[in-house]
Amino acid sequence: IAQSKQSLELIIYIATSFYNMANIKVNSNKSTLTINTKMNNMQITFNQQTIQNIPPDQAFRFLGCKFFRTFSYKPTHIIITDEITAAIQKLQHAKIIDKQAIYIINSVILTRFAYQIQNTFLSSSQLDKITKSYTNLTKHKVEFASTIPSSTLFYN
């Protein structure tokens, strides 16, 4: 993260010098350039490889969270909810018992979800939709009727 192209190039120069000194190999293909100006033709060179600025409508990952250059959170919400839906659908058809499903939902899916939404927020209706999908899955795995209130699952 830098204030200008010149300061970014200085940071890259220092980092490259350190990598060479420590004999560290860096995969330049995983590097992305994103800027917060309207210039779309910006590029930098890192490890003899030119890195182009990503388009405003393309997602990029930073520390595990998805970002877009646009000021809208909607694309991020779509990606996150699609990933959760896909994970829950995989569990729906998996031959596992109810306790395994509950463990995977709590320890994997919801933990990953909580980490991914650190840079955004979801509306109550979006959260309710996600909650409904995994509570319905849990009811199915426990072999409860779908008409049983979801509150019975959350009782201690």
C-alpha cells in the first residue's frame, strides 16, 4: 500500500532487494495492482514482470477478503453468499451424520464467512437467508420435519 506510484516502486525495489539477499522466491503471477484513481492503464514492474491494474469490476483478494475498486458492496455480497450457498449445497448431498454437518457448518462455513465479511456488512434479510439455508440443512440431517421451528435447534 503506497501513496504514489513512485513510493510503490521504492517499496518494490526494497522488497526485491531483500528477496534476492535472503534467496526468497516470490510468485509474481499472484501479485495484483489496484489503484483508487480513474486511470485504468497504470502498470508496475515486479521481478521483471509487468503487472497491470485490475479492472474496476474485477474482484481481488487481500488478506483473504474480497474487494472491488467500485464503491458498491453488492458484488462482494454476491460472491460471499454464492460461496456459502455452494458449500451448504455440497453438505446437503454429503453422506455425513447430523453432528458432522453441524461441526462443518460452525467450524468451517460460518468461520470462513465471518472472516470474509470483515470489510463489508450484510443486511438482515441476507443474513436471515443464510441462516435459513443452514438451519434447513441441519433439520434435514437430524431428520426433523421442515415445519419444526428453527428455534428448537438453537435451544441449549
